[in-house]
Amino acid sequence: MTFEQILADLKNKIFRPVYLLSGEEPFYIDEIADYIEKYTLTEDEKEFNQSVLYGKDIDVATIISNCKRFPMMANYQVVIVKEAQEIDKIEELNSYIDNILNSTILVLCYKYKKIDGRTSFKKNAEKKGVFFESKKLYDNEIPGWITNYLKKKEFKITDNACKLLADYLGTDLQKIVNEINKLIINVPQNTSITPEIIEENIGISKDFNVFELQKALGNKDILKANQIINYFAANPKDNPLMKILPILYSYFIKILTYIELSDKSQRNAASVLSVNPFFVKDYEAASRKYSKEQLHQIISLLRQYDVKSKGVDNASVSDGELMKELIYKILH
């Protein structure tokens, strides 16, 4: 089942006796577990019928003991196991799932890694209830995710603002949601979120960020690139080199990919590069500034500076100095 299907069922009071929630992206797992915890039982029912357990503090026998109780003055009892990945021999829960109580709702939050789909435990849980795999999103999926999240909240966002948020916040969905929720508190519904609104409410500079650095490098705008990199050097905690390098690496790989496309139409380029069609023109412009040979050299440079940023042979060199050195080499 998808995340949306599971939530729709829960909102319609359609409950399953077991929810095995597994995967590398904790956001969806937490959302499902939190919904069950908040809304399945009334406040009065929760006192006797809801248990929240933590994997590092319990064993399988404790879970089974809790699950085998019958609800008191309620239709269900809820047992939520957080950090279930910490439980030793969790597959031994099979003995309970084989003889499951339909009056118990067992929620297993198996986070940060994928449970082995070949095990009888996983197959049995899926057969008797719900198995959900929460997959980590790729970088190129984040802008669309941000747009859809804001749409559900009745907000719009410009392409540039969306790219700015995606580049700055990365792929941590909970971090993205936290920042967006802080942002929309101060903005009327149906507003179109712009870079100016983001700068004012979140503190991400609309002029000095990785997105603008990419544009400056793509245009070979030496002055602008140096202004941005000097800003980064002056604010190293907000702009660590290890965060910037993967973004630049992806950017230059995409320029090289664009150059090698036989079909450079906007639709095909956007599909191959996994970008919004709005940004294809930026890659087309950058492809006129760099040759294939230069791009291969830049990609090699980025790999070298990735090693340097981890302190290998450069323990005393600051991120700021490394960034300035790298940008000079890219532009020259």
C-alpha cells in the first residue's frame, strides 16, 4: 500500500491488526505512526488501551504480552513499537502474527533501513495487515515533493524558490517540512512562495546560495561567483563544503550530459536530466561556456576537493579556503 492509501484508510476508520513500516526515509513512518497514536482512540480510551514501546528497551516477548491483552471499554487497543529495528530477533513475532488478535493494532516502526522482504515475518505481516516500505527520495524528486506538499497546504511556489529550498535543505523530508511549516505560518494561504519570502522567513539568502553559485559558474560570472563564495567562507556553518560539493558535482554532470544529448528538445532534456523544463535553458547556456574536456577536468577537480574536504592531507585548511581555491580553478 502507498502512504496515501494507508492514511486514507485510517481516516475512514479502516484498521489492520499489524502495520510493519520499514525503510530508509523515517518521515512517512513517523507520519503513519503519529496518526494512529493521535486519532485511533479517544483520549479516555488511550489511558488503558494504548502502549508506546521502544525497541532498545524491550524484547519480542514484551511486545507479544502487550498485544495479547484485550481492550477495556474500547473497540481496539493500540501497541506502537518505535525504533523496532533495535529489537533482537524481531522475526520471532511470527508466532503472534500467526494467531493475531484483531482487536489489537500493532504498529512496528522499523526505521533507517529496509527489512528483508524475503523473510516469512515480512510476508506474514503483509498478508495479515499492512507492509509499507518508506523509500528515500532522490535529489531530483525533492522539488516536485516540495511543490506537492505546499499545494496540499494551499500554497504555490515559484520554480526558483522551489530550487532554492531543495538545494539548501537536501533530501531530509522532516527538515524540509519543519522549514516549510515555519515559513507558511507568516504567509497567507494561496500566496506564491518566492525567494524573497524564503529569505525573509527562513533566512536562506536569495542572492548567496548554492543555486545562485551554480548559475554564476554556468555563466562564468567571475564577480558573482566570488561574491557568493566569500559569503560562504564568512558563514561556514550554514554553507559547509561537504554539502556544496555534491550539488556542484551533479550540476556539472548534467551540463556534460546535456552536451552529449542528440535530442536537445526541452521535453527530452528535462526528462534525461530529471529537472523542471524551466531550467533546461540554464544547462543549454552553460553548455556553450564549457567544452567536454573542461567539464571532465572540473568533475575530476570536484572529486579531488571532496577528498580534501574530509581532511586528507589538508587538516589545517579551512572550508572557506578550499572553496575559494576550487572556484578559482573551475572558472580558470
